[in-house]
Amino acid sequence: MGQLTREQLLARKIGHEVVDLGDGSTVKVRGLNRDQAHAMQQLDAGRARDLFMIATGMVAPEMSEEDVAVWFTGDETGAIERVSTAIVRLSGMADGQGKDATKSVPRGRGRGRA
């Protein structure tokens, strides 16, 4: 294998994916790193989080939160949902992912102890 580019090396760490927008066009997204995911959680739930997540996770084309807000307004094909679903999965934040999926019940719990 040859020498990796910066983009290839980072793609291995975070994960990149090409997302079909439903009309044959595509965008490239990546997962959020730990600091970015934490920053997103500090925002009010809803639109602010969505704007931050998509603007941060879009690789190509790069978009600002303002760009994403304009895209939200005109999206009638569900493209934003496809993009956000991919970013959530690549970030390890989807249901069933992460530490909670592998946790076991601590000893002494759930055994009828009073």
C-alpha cells in the first residue's frame, strides 16, 4: 500500500461516506469527533443541533450553518434526513451504538435484592 494522504488518514479515524440525496446527486459526509459531538449536545435540541451537525459533518461541499438553514427551507426530497442519518451513524451516536450498547448490568442489580 502506498503513502496515505491527510484526507485518507483522517477518513480512517473518523469515517467518511458518500450519501445519495435521492436524485442521483451525492455529498460526502463524516462523523463528528468527540469535541464536536459534545459541543452539539450543549446546544438547544432541535434545529440548532441539526444545523451544527450538518455544517460540521459535511465534507464536500463544505457548508456553513447559514447555508444549511437555506437548504432546510428548500428540501422537499428528504435529502437532509439522509445526510443527518449518515452523520449520526458515522459519529457513533445512533441508537444501539456506543458504550450503552455493550454495558452489562452491574452485579447486585436486578436480582431481587432489597
